[in-house]
Amino acid sequence: MTRGNVAVTGAAGFIGRWVVNELLERGFNVLGLDNLSNGSRRNVAEFEPMEEFNLTVGDVTNQEVVNELLEDDIDACIHMAAEIDVEESLDDPHSHFEANVIGTQHVLEACRETETCLGLVGTCMVYDLVESEEGIDESHPVKPASPYAGTKLAAENIAESYYDGYDLPVTILRPFNTYGPYQKTGMAGGVVSIFTNRDIDSEPLKIFGDGTQTRDLMYVTDCARFIVEGTFSDEATGEIINAGTGSDVSINNLAELVATEGTEITHVKHHHPQSEVQKLLCDPTKAKTMLDWESEVSLDEGIEELRSWLVEYS
């Protein structure tokens, strides 16, 4: 499908902004919804003059707002609106429950009433710890280690109940760690963006813990393409699908890759060590088989793209 109307919640967020861009480039009309708590109007400023894009400032925790978003002729909904801060969820679990569980239920109910297919964007943080060197596939056990991960898994479970109970077309999409332009560079941002921004500012790169923890780091344009492909794939309906590069890097090695001459690398105590996932490595086989999707941007290329963007726009 290359034409139609798509509702996107969390449209002004980091990944949401790139999903909107992907949809517009494919010829879709996009109706966005964002409460601008995590997202920013700046992220979608270049789209606002376009007739094909409309942003409503509102919250998925309000059923009426969600119903209004989906009351028109909507062909699909991509649901990304969420509270996403692991550390904050340990300090304030209630806000994550409201946004991630109640908000998702509101979206599901509106999709059920309008018979709108749904791409639900989850997280790799729902998975249990990994003992081996093998990548995490969709059959890997889940064991959320934070209220953030717990509420995201609960949202997925509710979505599956709408698929099984109401035959609502739902696809659950679990991207691994994503980075790139428009990501926050403070504590709420991703490690690549934080490191790169600190390096540009000649500040030390601070590693929580011993730095041996690993991440599968996917560039945001690859992630957006995965989300759009997964949402519109008939074969993927009712499925859970991971996306990542299939390669991980330790935080120590990432810091060395980002740091330029003269930048200090330090280790600091982790605020919430119980929430730390030691190894995150995606097995993207299902995405390749089912969606013919695979990551295209290497880590080196992605860091350079991010660095150039930060120098120009931050």
C-alpha cells in the first residue's frame, strides 16, 4: 500500500518523526498525535506546511482525543506514544502505567470501533537476560526489569487479546536500540546521541557500570522503515517481530568509537543497576524472512550522520 491515511501517535517524538517522514515519502497522508511531553514541535516543523500532514496536540490517555484521531477514513494506525524512560519509571511507575497501558487500551478500542489495523511499537527491553552469544529472537523468554518494560509488555498483551478476541489486525514491532538525528542528548536520550553530543562539546563520556554491557544499535531510518513495512504487511498480522542489526557492541567499545582525540572516558556508578540489561543482541531473521527487511546503515556511518546533524542543528 502506497496511498492512504495513517494515524501516528507519538508523531513528534524521535522515532515518530522518522516514521512520519517515511510515510510522507511513500505518499501517505499522516494524522499525527502527540502531547509534546517527550516529543517536540521542532521535530516535525518541516512537515507542518504540508497538506499531507496534520498534528493534533493531545494525549492518548484521553479516549475522546484518540477517538477523534481515528474517526475519519484511516487506513492504519501506528502507535508509538509512550513514556519511555527506564530510570524515571523506577521512580514514577504510575505515569508509565497511565501512558503505556491505559493509553494503548484507548488506541486499541478506537481501532476496534473503526476496524483500523494497528502497528504497535514495543521494545526489546521486555526480554529476559541472555546467557549465550546468540541473538534474541521472538521466542526468547520475556522478563521485564523495570516498570517501563513491564507496562510495554502489558500493552502488547492487551493488543494480542484484541487480535485473538476481536480479530483486530495487530502487529507488534520490537525494535532494538535506535539512535540518530532528533534523539535527545540528555539523560533521557540514547547512549549514542549522549556520547556523540558530549564528544562534540569536549565533555567526558560517562559510562554507567563497567561498560561491558552490549547493545544492538540500529539507525533510525532503518527503524522507521521496519515499522512502516511491518504495519502494512498482511503476513505479519498477529505476529511479534524484532528488528536490529544482528551485531552488538559493548558500551566501552562504543565510547572509544565515538571519542575523538582529547575526549576523556570515565566510569560512574549506575543509579539503578537492577534495571541494566547486560546483553542486547537482536536476531532479525524473522524480519528478513517475513518483511524482506534488514538494516542498511552501519554503526560508523550512523555515528557520522548523527555527528554532522548535531554540529549543524544543536
